[in-house]
Amino acid sequence: MSSTAQAVHYEEHHQSWFERWFMSTNHKDIGTLYLSFSFLMLFVGGSMAMLIRAELFEPGMQLMQPYFFNELTSMHGLVMIFGVIMPSFVGLANWMIPMQVGAPDMALPRLNNLSFWILPFAFILLLSTFFMPGGAPAAGWTMYPPLVLQGGEAIAFMIFAIHLMGISSILGSINIIATILNMRAPGVDLLKMPMFCWSWLITSFLVIAVMPVLAGAVTMMLFDRFFGTNFFNAAAGGDSVMYQHVFWFFGHPEVYIMILPAFGIISEIVPTFARKPLFGYKAMVYAIACIAFLSFIVWAHHMFTVGMPLGGEVFFMFSTMLIAVPTGVKIFNWVTTMWKGSLSFEVPMLWAIGFIVLFSIGGFSGVMMALVPADFQYYGTYFIVAHFHYVLVGGALFSIIGAVYYWLPKWSGNMYSSFWGKLHFWSSVISVNVLFFPQQFLGFAGMPRRIPDYNVAFADWNMVSSIGGFWFGATQLVFVGVVIHCVFFSKQKATSRVWEHAYGLEWTLPSPAPHHSFTVPPVIDDSQLAHGDVTH
Amino acid sequence: MNMGPDVSGNSILPKGAMTMSSSNCMRRVTGAIAALGTLLVSMTAAANPVPWQMNLPKGVTPISHEIWDLHMAALWVCVVLGIVVFGAMFIAIFRFRKSKGAVAATWTHNTKMEFAWTLVPVLILIGLATPATIITRNMYNATDAEMTVKVTGYQWLWRYDYISYDGKPVTKVPTIWSRLGWDSNRARQLDSGISPWSVVDKQTGYHDYLLDVTEPLVIPAGVKVRFLITADDVIHGWWVPDFAAKRDALPGIMNDAWAKVDQPGIYRGQCYVLCGQDHSAMPIVVKVLPRDQFNAWLAARENPAALDKAARTAEVTPQKSGPEPAKG
């Protein structure tokens, strides 16, 4: 638009293919790398899930030895968390934050390159453990000692890979904070920023606060396994419960690292297709900040059955339930944003609505398991598995897919097939419920998680769940087709606005967005901002 | 299908060679119909898991009943909130459509509404957390137990030692080594060719695949039993859903849980903390006997030779030394 400076296009840079994709310091190229990497990892981790569901299709062992099943569940968790959800959010941040704050690029472009290129090496290390003597780590993604210490040499590779992923996330977060705090165009006040920027600003602080804690925990594990220390060895005065406390002090904020950016995305998509400003913008910002703070004081709800004192149980129950309040505010605000709007249901909106429903279901089960006595009956069962898959697949992954459908025309300059996008949505939203809803019943019936084989009473719901799993997995191939078609083959050009009521600086740029987003700061017209007129 | 715990006794002996079931599907369909019928009548029967089960078991202890009530309250609160929130959203979706000519309003806040939907959830949560706190306190009160049993988790079996009963230390009762039943163990091997549906408790008809043990823990009915729970190698978890007695079994740490079971029967559970390759194969079976039968059983365990055979009606298994705790 008028505020856009001279667009400097990629073609003018005369980079070779190798230079562009391996040496780039450009936020868009690195964002593409992040997203492509996590897309690849989605199918790596997804293949593991398919094998898991195949073994669980019927009782009895049909496909693999139990130890290999444990390797699969452990690696599935690590790959999906550190290889899919986190990097794809960083990829979205890379693409969108400079465009949303009116900057030419990220504040620290070379650091950006480094933080991405650490990741492929980390995952080569991690995935190579499958081919090592003794196999991949098989103690779950939570890696509880003493069990994890029974693993082979692969443990060292896993720990080093986690160190690398942690460094990558921390560097990425530093970059995001630096960009948001220093690179905003004049007129883009903090409280006029898109919610996506806000969610990432807060998430970045969580990442910086807790990834070192995880690094500390796994380093102690490394020393216990290879250098004869006894941090977690009860026989020598160590304490395996200490690991759980340290791990979950990282682990609970990590949960919010994987969902706060999703809140930001949904807060962008819903107002666009409701054609109505976001309800309670400031309340949304404060709710995210509040959730982020509370995430530091709830960690022991992951270990209610560990034998904590009564006072500890009650404290962590109340602090956990408190989180439901700001989370509820967010849900209510999205629904109210739709109320008296003028709604249309393009593909991104469908995914956002799917997110709200599925994330709420996951939130409801979260409230149930916050109740200590009830959690005694839920802990360690498939109810937990259903809960965190509702919030991570129905929540985080749905928001990421929604974000891709929302911004892909801006990135590629082409429109995708909305028929296939809608088909992808409907097939996903039905199959994800066939997949995970029965797991809640299995959990209630008492089926423990992380088991490759089960009593015949659990057979029927497991078969339903597996059918849903294969269906959901196959559906994601549609997504590959839609994205490839859109980027390389689509003849339908996107306008700069793309969506009728899309506001925010990114929509003032042409589609595809120029190589350097804003080479001179745009002149801000508040009506062009998503939240330019915040009066409360 | 199992229609509830039973007291019919000797169920844990090896059952001889198993044959491959050729009609699993039919069995499952008919079984499912039968089970659904049972479920509709009493979704909450105190029972071991049944096909198509959709809810928590109500259990057989005061604590498990309290938890079940709390669970149902929380579940209904969630259902109602879900109906309200999703209902509002779907009304918005159908009423305020651009295709129907809806024109967007421009308001972005409503202080009263925002205040209400902050305060009301707080009140609902306090309403749930208060009874939860009381129940938690009860769960933590293992005082005045008439019996103490030490539970030790190993890879991959459970060890039970009777510590005290009726105010007296129990010293002469041999340790119970409780590992996966041999039928299940044969059937669970990769490509065993043995159908899991063929593993049946001969006495009760319950399909106890992966839920049968060589020798169960035996406790008396109507007695408050305190379980001291620990582990010898990695972390395990001891849990009987019908008792709502559950605690991590941690090496180097002694946890406790308690249960007072009034209804005799066979109650089954599983290890719930990932403990290595055979995590799925260390079930927990607790046999609750009426007190007089239990006393006779205990006397027989203390001094099997001195007892008349007739007095051993409640015996669970022939005396045999348990297996050594297997490592690795």
C-alpha cells in the first residue's frame, strides 16, 4: 500500500539456490526453512504414531517387540514437541513478526540463521539413535530416571540433541524479543501490536526461563549415566523425584510455550472473518501474561501421585485451577468476537473454530484432572493421553494449520484451493475426534498409557481410536498437496489484502511479500492496524 | 463378561494349553452387545474393565465413591459449560453470517460481561476444589489401619509382604511374588499365535488377559489396610481403580495409600508408570476375602503343615516358592 517502501524483490539479490537456502539471513527464507522442517518432522513423528496405533489396533503383540514400542512413544513425543510444534511456531514468528511490526527483517539475522541450522543436526542426532545398539531412548519423552539410565549409549545422543534444541529455541526467542522491542515502526505501540506478536513476546520469555532448566536436568542425567554421579540414584542418596520436579518446572511452562502462540494466531483469524475487532484486546494480552506467570507455579500437578505432602497437593490444585480463569477469558472473548459479527467461513476460520472447540474439550479435561482426588484415578491413563492430544493436536497443530491457510497467500502470492482446504479441515476435525475421544473412555476404564498391549476389555475403543488415527494421518497428505499446489502451481493470484477484513501491517504489503518487508518504516494509519484503536 | 467382582476362589492356577480362538470377531460383537446392556443398566458398577466401558468405575471403597461423585460433578460442570460456550458460538455462527446479510457491530468490550465471566468460573472452581480438598485430606489419612502390607515394585512383578495385622506384627507369612499369569505371558509373546481372548479366568469367566497374576495379594474385607509402596529398581505405580488406592512406587522412598474394602471379590489393576519393556505385563490382583476366611487363609500361610485340609477352603494357590525378582 502507500505506506510500503520500495519493494526489494528476491530476484534482485542474485543469490544462488544454495546461498538462498543454506546461507540465508532473510527472515522469510528462514521462516520457510523452519516451516518446511517442521512439516517434514510432522510426517516423521506421524509415522511413529501410525506404527503405535497399528500395534494398538488389537490386543496381543503383532508388529513389534514391546521395547521398540517404548522407543516409538518416546521419540514420537520428542519429535512432535521439539521438532514440529515449537519450530513451526518459530517459523510463523519469523515470517510474520517483522511484517506485523513494520520491520525489514528480524533484529539479529545471522543469529536467526544459526538458530535454524542447529535444528537439523539436533534431529539427525536424535533420530540416529534408532540405528544404535540398544536402540533409541525408551523411557518416554519425560525421560524419568532411573528407567532412562537403563538405556544404551543413545542416551548421550538424546541429551546432546536436547541441548541443541534448547540452544536453538533460546536463540530464536532472543531474536523475537529483540525484534519486537526494538524494530517496531513508529506508531506501532506495544498495545497496538497484533496478538500474535504479543503471544510470542511472552512465550519467548518462557522459553528463555525454562529451557536452561531442562538443560540442567538432562545434564545431571548425563553425569549419572556416564560419569558416576548419583543425582537420581536412591541407593547412593540421590532422588528420582527431584528429577520430576526439575523436569516439570521446565515442562509446564513448555506446555504454554506450545499453546500461547496458538492463542495469538486464533486472535488474528477470528476478528478477520467475523469482520469485527477483537473483543477485549487488552484483556487478551493480560490473560496471556497471567497464564504465563501461573505456568511457573503449577508444575507439580504432573506428579500428584508421587507422594507429596497434603499441603503441596492442595496448593498445586488451586494454582492449577486458577489457570482456567484467564484461559476461559480467552475462549469467551473469541466467542464474543464472533457475536454480532458478520461471519464468513473461509478455510482459516474453519480451523480457528475447530481450534476453539477442540482446545476447550482439552481444557475441560484439564480442569477435571486438576482436582487431586480425581487425578488419582486419571493419572497415568489414556485420559491424560486424550487430554494433551486434544490441546496439542486439536489446539496447537490446528492453529498452525489455520495460520498456514491464513498467511500462505501472503507468502506465496497465490491462492490455494479452498475446496481441498475445506476437505482437509472436515476430514481432520472428524477423524481427530474419532482418534482421541475414545481414549478418554479408555482412560476412565483404567487403561494405562505407554503400553503396547492391553486387556481385551479395551479392544473395541482402541480399534475405533486406531481407525481415527489412520484416517487423521492420511488426511494430512491432503495438506501436502494443497501447499505444494498453492506455492508452485496455482494460477490464482492473491491480492495484497487477501481477506476482505484482514487488518494489520502485513496486509499492506504486496503478495507475495517483498524480500525485505519494510525497508523504510511505514507511516502508520491506525485504521490499517488490527488493533489500532484500542480504547479500553 | 465379568459382571462384577466375585468370591468364587481359586482362579489363579495355570490353565493348561490355550487354543487359538477362531471367532474373535463374533465373540467381540456378541460380547459388546452384552456388555453394552450391562453398561446401560449400571454404567458405574463396581467392576473390572468391560468392553465399551465409558466411565470410571464407582469402586468399592468410601474414597472411591467420593472420588466418583467428584468426578461426575466435574464432568457435568464441563458438559454444561461446554453447552453454554459452544451453544453461544454456534448460535453466532448460524445467526451472524455475512451470507445472511449480517452487519458487524463494532463494540469491543463489555465490562459487566467480562467481570461476570471472570467471577463465575472462580466460584465454580472453588465449588469443585473445596470437596476435592476434603477428599484429598481423607485419602492422606492412613491412620488407624488394622493391617499393613508392604508393596514393592520390580521389573516386572510385584512383591507383597504382610507387616502387621490386628495390632500384631506378621512375621511368619511368606512373601507373595505376584507376576503376570502364565497364560497371559504365553499369549502376549510376539507372534505367539494365542488369542488374547482365549485367556479366561476359569472361575469367573472374566477375560483376564494381562490382568491375571501367578499369586494375588489377599486382604480381609471390612478392614482398613495400609499399603506401604516402594520399588526396588525403577519407578512403578501401584493402583487398583476400584479401591482408588494409587501411589507411585519409587526406589528409596516409601509412599502409603489405604483402602477399606467391604465387598469381597477379585479386584484388578495395572502398573501405571512406564517401567521398561514389560510395563504392560505387571498387573495387580487383589483378592478380598471375608474376614473369617482371610484369618483361616493367613493361619494356613503361617503354618501350612499344621492345618487340616478342610480349613483351607479359602486357599488361593498351592504353596510354592515365588520366582526370584527378575532383573533386566
